[in-house]
Amino acid sequence: MFTLPKVADFTTGDPAAYSIGLSMKKLGGREVWGKSGGRWGYNTGIVSTRDGSRTLVYSVNSTDAKGQEMNTVVRNIMVAAFGNP
């Protein structure tokens, strides 16, 4: 489940960051895995370190649930929990 395919993202060319529905980011020197989703009016997600030592579950009201960029409030919550990328 935590193995990323060795392929490039076809839109950005960056290494793959999704596997079995989870996405991986490096935050605060940690590899964190999570899943997010949203509809108009809210955005939710769960993020955890691979060993489960730190876990974040959030739900925020938003008007940009289907926006291209990460919700600013969610970004601030994730940085507070895990550190800067």
C-alpha cells in the first residue's frame, strides 16, 4: 500500500505521489500519507505518518472543494501538525 509506482505524473513530470488511493507528501522531514475529499461547503481528510506516530483528521468548511490548489486553511493545519514541506 505504501509503494509508489516508478512512473512520472503525466501532467507535471514529477515522480508519482499516489498509490492505492493514498497520496504521499514530505512534510517537516516526514513522509506522510493521506486521503482527502470534498464537496461544495466542506473539505475533509486524514493524514498520518507511515508508522502511525502522528495522525491528523480534519473537516473544514470551504467554498473551493473542487479547486485545483490545496485549500489554504487545510495547508495551514497540515503545516501546524507536520511541519513545512
